[in-house]
Amino acid sequence: MTYNRFLKDITAQVNQLESELQVATENKQLYQLMDIQKGLVYFNAALNDNLVVLQPLQKSKLIMNSTESQSQLHDNIVETKQALTSTKIQLQIVTQISQIFSAIVSNNLNIVMKILTSITVVLTIPTIIGGLYGMNVALPFEDQPTAFWVICLITVIICWISVIFLRKKKLL
């Protein structure tokens, strides 16, 4: 049957796309996966309709007058059922691949956001310290000639401690 041949082609395409999706950086593979999924839905509908037509023919006495036609119709029904089962399996596989890829993309986005948030926290420390020492109020070290370098050193130490803490918590 032609459906079975097309299903084998679709299976090969899905396997190819699955390997490409592991290293994909573009949306091209996702669009191909979407097209395959749409094609499988059409296959599923067509095979269901074919089965609805073929099964009543098996009971018809006008068409089923010879054993050859009975055998051929029986073979067609069996092949249609097999193709329908294969189509449903492939549709489930494509759906699962799509869901897994979506979960991977979401996980990667979470990792990037976590790292960016941690970097923001570390970079906020010098901003706060610089803001405090930019005020027109009496602050420690303001009369010292090395105050700028001492404050810079303290800021670097605090940032370094923050980076070590974030790494221990696996946030950076």
C-alpha cells in the first residue's frame, strides 16, 4: 500500500530531524517537524475514512461474490489497520519529540536567566557602594588619601565573595 511506503519515508525524516534537533540553533527543523505532524494528522484521518468504507464492503454480498475479492479486500483492511497503527505511533513520537524539544529550550532559557541574574547581583554591589560614597554626607575613610583604593579593594573582595557563594550554590 502507498501509505506504508510514505510512512517509512516519514519515519526516516523524523529520525533525521531528531538527530538535527540535538544541535539545532535555528527554527528550520521545528517547522519541518510541524509539517510532518500535520501530514500525519491527514494520514490518520484518511486511513480512518478508508477503514470506514472498507469494513462495510466486507459484509456486502454484491461485491464479495468471489473468494479472490474477499481475500483482496481482507488484505486491504489489514494493511489499512496496520498503516493506521503506524501512523498513530509516528504521530505520538513526533508529538513527544516536539514536547521534549520544548522542554529543552525552556531549560536552556532558565539556565541563561539564572546566570544573567547572578551576574546582575554581582555587578550591583559596586553600584551600591559607589552610590553610598557619592552622597554628600560624612562617611568612613573620606579624609584618607587612599580611600578610593581601599573602597575599590573592599568592593572587589565583596564581589569575589559573592561569586564564590553563587558558584557554591550553583547559581553561576
